[in-house]
Amino acid sequence: MDPEHPSTPDPAERAPDLTILAKVESELADVERSLARLDEGTYGTCQACGAVIDDERLAAEPATAFCAEHQPG
């Protein structure tokens, strides 16, 4: 904490906040893409192979765009 500005957080304390923010923004983008696929009628279809994504997989990862076989990363 900065002694002259007690409300100013230490930069070391801010880094985790930025990491969390980036993760939340990424998750939000995934949800927005899922909603677009829902509007297009392609939600639940693997974008790599066109196969239907298992209901169990969608329940576990509702924003996924790939079947288990083609999940990147």
C-alpha cells in the first residue's frame, strides 16, 4: 500500500485482479459466441467436424463449440 495514498492498491495486489478480469472477459466472450451459435441454430454442433456435441459435455461446458475429440488445447 502507498503510505501517501492509502486507498491506492499495491501493484502486486492488482496483478491478480487483472488476471481474474481477463479470465471473466474471456468466459463472457465464450458465452456471447455460444448465444450467437444458438441464434444461428448451430449450438451443440462441433465447429470442427459438425458432429453433435454430447449433452453431458454441454452440461459440463455449456459454452463449448467442439466435441471432446476436437477440443483445442
